Amino acid sequence: MTRHTTPDPIDAAAWFVAGQPGATARILERHTAREDGSCAGCGVYRPVRWPCVLVHIARRAKKISSAADKDAPPGPKRWAWCGRTAA
Ligand SMILES: [Zn+2]
């Protein structure tokens, strides 16, 4: 039942975050669990259960970054990691 032709939006977001220097760390610093189980970085108007979608994205971005060449400088090369080009 899995549609392989449709890109996973979480995966696409993770690739984007992985390409932004420091973004993964910033997300993980801000989106921490509160005592009530909600996310400290989300839910200004409505509580969001932790881990929120941004934590999932950041965790996946971390895996992408660690799998990629760690010494690669940020730049256009990052877009080659995902095998996609901007439209
Ligand atoms: Zn959050």
C-alpha cells in the first residue's frame, strides 16, 4: 500500500533541515519535552505532544548529516545529497 512515487514530506523536510547549518541543533534545543509531555517549542496556542513533528524531522536530518560527508562545506553540494533539484 506504500506509494513510492510520492515523496515523504517528513523526509523532504529533513533533507532541507540537514542542508541548513545549525538548524538541526536549534530545533532539538528548542523542542524539548515539558513535564506535562508537551513540546516546549510548539504549542503557543495549543499544546503539542512531544516529540513533535519538528523533532522527528530534526532526528532524521541528524541521520542524513551523519551519513553524508561530515567535512563537506555548506553550499550547493548539499542539494546533491537528496538527488533532487529545485524546481
Ligand atoms: Zn516542537
